Amino acid sequence: MANEYKIECLTNLKNTGGLSKCLVNAGKNRFFILVPDGTEFADSATVGTLSNWTTKIQAAKASRIFPLPPFFTYTPEKEDDVFFAGDANEQAFVRDGYRNGSMAMYVHATPCMIKALKSFNNQNWKAFAVTENGYIRGKSTDNTKFEGFKVFFHAGSLKEAGGDDPEQFPVEIYWKEPIEQYQALIKPSGFDPLTDLKGLINLDITDAGTEVPATTNPTIVLDIEQSCDATPSTDLVLADFKLTDPSGNDDTSNISGVTANGDGTYTVTFTALVTGDYIIDLLAPASMTTTGYESAGALTFTVAS
């Protein structure tokens, strides 16, 4: 696409002409995606495919990436470069100004979201940034691979509401390495990173208590809600669930049907069960048919004779 800043725009030039096609108005950073060290995309085409991002969002915790919620405000700051003044009106360069104090702000952040953000403190992160104009900002050191920059991240303390401003929760995040020489801005054509790159939603699974499972025509009704705000989950299907029998073996084949009742409850029927304790849960995020969720904990139920 013409006039789009791509990884190829990082080529080392020997002259200064012909730069116009590498200029782009990416806009302000809208949110960051925290990623563990080693996260990378092979090339521009890989970055532009949504499923490659989804796979990383749904990965096991050790290698998972975490899109943060969009910021209410984002204020980047950079210290002036430092020079030393000589007697003859000369200046000697000392160092680049530090990038520090870049502040993002959330308004009316819930306690559970604050806990989630604080869980990322005191860790070594890299990050991609998603900008207000739909670009993903990362870096490339070989003009091919796309990876995140090293960042400092710290979720701070709640700022109470004042007379003219609402309750606010600050997050300090800034680049720990120079971005000007290696940054690449890619605008995917197949999806919108502003709306399509979201973190997983935790779901609580409880027994609605309207059925008693038995060996004959066993049925149980589950109540499944989003953790924290109890928003009902209504779009799960049979292929999202797993069942463990009293011997500790996976027995998912005995789930014969899952009916969503439209209010966050699900009627689950089974072909045959023996007496004892069963565990029903969601599959790992990468194995679920319905994307975007992760179980906050399994439910144990007892089958009577």
C-alpha cells in the first residue's frame, strides 16, 4: 500500500532522498500489548493476520501476550537531550534524554482490573503499541522480523475524584530503548487492531442448583458469568467444555449436549455417568471453539445413584 510505513522502511540508507513514502500519521498510542521476551512475528504478512495474534493471546501463561484496555489519556514525555556547554560557545553531546514518565490513565477502573494491571508490575516486558489510527508499533532489527520494544511498566495508585475530575488510575509505561531507528509501523488490512486485539475474559462457573445429576438421564445446569462484574456469558458451545470422571480421566465424550438458555445458564446433558465426583470446566483457551475466554476455575459436582 502506498504511503504506508513498513518494515522495509528500516533499510539503511547511504543518502537522504526518497523518504516520503515512509511517512505516516500513526497518531497517539491507544493501548499497549505486553509480551514476554522472545515474542516475534516472522514478517509483515504474519503481523497482518489476526489468527497469529489470537494464537499468542490464547497461549499458555508463560508465553501469552496481554493487550491492555484502551487508555483514557496517554501523555508521552521525554527529557531533553543533555549537552555540556564550553567556554567558546561550543557544546558537547553527553547523552540522549531519557524517555520516562510517560503516563497512561484509566478512569473508573474497577478493583479487579486494577489487581490485574498490578500483577504485571516488577516484571521484564516488551511491548507493541496500537495507535489511534490503527497501526501497530513495534521494532525490527533485521528489516524482516517484527518484535516488541523493551518497556518499563508500573501500575500505580488510585487517584481519588476531585471537584472537577473523576477517579483515575495511573499506569506508567515507556520505552526502555531507542525507538527512532528501529520502529516499524504496520497497519493490517485484514483486521482492526483497535477492536480485534483484546485480552481474554475470565469466566466463573457455578452450579445453578436447578438439577441434581444422577446416573439415569443425568443433567446439570451451569451458571457462567464474567468474573468481577457478573456479566452473563451466552455464546459458549459443547466443544468448549471438558469433563473429568471420578477416576481422574478425561470423559468429555459423555457430554451429549450443551444448551445456552440465553441468560448465562447452560443445560448440560450426559449420556451416562457413574456415581462419584465429576469436574466440569472449559478447555484451555487455545482449544475452545469460542474465542476470547478462560475459565477462572472448574466446578465439581457429585452424581448420586
